[in-house]
Amino acid sequence: MTEFLNKNDICLVCFGSSLDSKLLKHHISYFPERVAYVHYDCHNRIHSVPLTNFIQYDEGDSRKFYDNESNKTKDQTIEARLKS
Ligand SMILES: [Zn+2]
Ligand SMILES: [Zn+2]
């Protein structure tokens, strides 16, 4: 079961509103699945800085996760593309 750390109207990185820019789902961990809603730009920061508070999974977990057909949804395609 997916655990959401915040609601989809506030960004967990900068606590800005979803009105500022669209929020997307970032996986903080895959096993168990924990998801945070963050701005597109904030999401880029998580992965490029990186913000380790927001990355609590092991190398390879995302591959394992997305290799599972049932987990392939439209939203998560963004994550896969960003190698999260
Ligand atoms: Zn933000
Ligand atoms: Zn991500």
C-alpha cells in the first residue's frame, strides 16, 4: 500500500502551494512505497543536489519497482525518466 507523506496541494520540499506550479509524485522509498508530492522544479533539486532526506531507497530499488508491470502507471513514467 502506498503511503503519502503529504497532500497533493503542498510541496514537501518548499511547502509552496500547488497553485505555484504543478505537483508530481516523488518516491522517497519503494519498499515500502512512500510518496511525496513536490513541485516539478523541487523534484529536479531532489535528484540533482541530491536532497538525501528525500531519497531513502537503495540503488536498484526503482528498477525492481518499475520492472513490476502492475506499478507502471502514467505518473510514475516521469519518475522512471528521471531515474528516481
Ligand atoms: Zn516546491
Ligand atoms: Zn523522484
